[in-house]
Amino acid sequence: MSNTSPLSKLSVPRARGMRDLLPAQMRAFRHLEDAFRQVASQWGYDEIRTPTVESYSLFTSAGALSPEMLAGAYSFLDWDGWSGERVMLRYDSTIPVVRAAVDAGIELPARLLYVQSVFRGAEGEDWQCGLEYLGAPAVVGDLEVLAVAADTFAALSLPVDLRLMHAGVARAAVDAAGLTDVLARRALLDEVAGNGLAAVHDAFEDHPAAHAFLKAALGGSGELALVDNLIALARNGLPDAVGPLEELGEVAAALVETGRAVSIDFTIPFDFDYYSGVTWELHGEGGAWGRGGRYQPIGPGAPESACGFALDADRLSGRFGSAPLRGAAVAIVAESDSGLAGALRLASSLHHHGISAALGDAADASIQLVVGLEGILASSPNSSLECTTLDEVVQFVLQHK
């Protein structure tokens, strides 16, 4: 007799911010994860996994996390460890991946992918699928990483818009604002990080040429032609932005020529202290599904340049509620205790034929096989058959599962 009663609730709930991934969610997660891994491996990326707990100083010395970010980290003193140092749960994957590559002396250029969780304040635990191309050349590296992202979404049959900008343009705009007060400049940088170039708009009201550039950048169509228009305006209004715009144009043009959906968007929020080149947002239905860009790793032995992206795996996997079931297709029941060994042999034989099968009741099973002394009774919701050979069983299962 099967026991279909629900499990009683435990009195102790899971920790705040942490999450369970139940079987249906895991099927959806694996669907995303498998597509990402397959595409990335075709581009030559190898998988890496870093520790859940890292030294707190790794993130502070890298300088990539603002004080506000660090305030939201899960950090604690490791009193039971070697030195009582402060450690933290993995806030970000990029910094640990770079650390691991440097520690191991991995030869550059290095193409590394990861699937792991990060832990961030109010957001709690989030899963990411991402990659890092360490030592990536400018433009070519950006194109490759963006192609991996686009190909992943294509493999998932999800349309995605690659929204591009360049950190160098934002940096040129902040520099041109001419703020000499350190705190005022820091405040402007933080605004740009949260709101894109729109944060600099008011600083150029008395600079007509720069104001015209910003107006075009923020109000443009997003099409590739916008870059050429901005280059012309930047020569007079924001000359330090010309080089970054030319680089942005090269990347965008190559993507458009290969049929990828691209838009130029200077409203994208990004970490000003972190990114140094082309940056992007992978935008789909309902908002951003991932972000990435070119950055300069910090620390002894770190490569001079790198680029990468991270996908919001929790949000994306929620798109695949109907991911293929992977439960047992067949439930094998022994008619008596003397048939247990036969039931076990039958399960192993079906597994060798690529058929999922379990002993006893299986909630997802559509076929039941009852192993008796004289043979096997195979039954589905619409049919049944007395089988005497394994071939008969396999044929029945393949026809009815």
C-alpha cells in the first residue's frame, strides 16, 4: 500500500533569506544549467567552483565592493578556524574565480565557467550561471562573451536583447563635470552606478556641446546608428568619450551583422568602480536576466584585463515550470518477498536500456511492472500485458511511457 500522506511540517523553518529548490524547481534549474554548460563548453570554457566561505579581506582588498555592498555581506569571525580571521559567505563569484585562477597559476588566457550561489543581504541566497574570460583581448573578448550569452538564450528558446554601453563614456562624463570636491564626485559616481548617464545630465546645463551629447545619448533610438551620431557630438562636447564609443561601435556592429538583437542604452546601471570597458545588460521579458562587461581584476598576479557575465539563475529557471520530468517512468513491484531479487535485476536491466525505473511506488511513474513467479505483469493506464521476456517488457514500456 502506498503512503501518499504529506510530510508533517517541521517546527524549525529554514534560515531567513535561504531557499530550497524542490524537485520541480530543480528540473527547471537543470534545464537552464545544462543549456548554459553546453554552450559555454562549445566556446572552450571549463568549469570551476570556489569555496562558499572566503576571507573577508579578499573582497575588501579587491576594492570591487562598495561599503554599502560590504554592509550587506554575511560575514563573521571564524573563531574555530586557524586565526580567528573575519570570513564571509561568497558575495560575488568573479573575485573568487580570479583568486582561484591566480592561486593555481592557470595559464592565460583562461576561459572559466561557474554555477554557484552568492549570498547578499536582503536578497539572501541567489544562484548564478556565469563565466569569466581572464586575459581577454579588447573587443574580441567582449564579442566572444556576448556570443556565449546570446547562444545560451537561443538554446533556451528565449528572446534576449543585448543592451550595451561603455564605462569609458560614463567616466568621461563624470570627469568633464569638473567636480573638485571628493565627496561630491563620489556621490555623482554612485548616482551613475544606479541610474546610468542620466545622473550626469544636470551637471552640463552650462556646457551646450556636452549637454547636446547627453541629450542624444539618453534620448536616442538605441540603434547602431546612434553610436556614429554620438561620436560626432563627442568630438566637440566630450572628446574623452570618442575612443570608448568607437570600441562600443565595433562590438555592436559585429553582433548586429551576425543577427543578434542589440540596442545601445546609456541608462543601464552598473558598478562604476568595477567595469572598465563595454558593459551590458541581458534584457528579456520582465527585466534584466543577467549583466556583465569588461573589468580590470585587482590584486597580485591578476590578469590585466578580463570580461564576463552572470545570469540570474533563480529568475531564469522560473521561466521553465514545464521543464521535462525526470522522475521514474516505471514502478517495479515484487509480488512477494521471493521476487525482490528479480525486481532489482529488472530495474538494472531497464536502466541499461535508458529507461528510468524505481522499486515500489513512484509518484511520477506511468507504468507499473509486477514481478511474479511466472512472469511480469506490465500495466499502464490504458493497457496491460503478461510478459515473459525482458524484450517484451522493454517494448511495452517504450510504447506506453
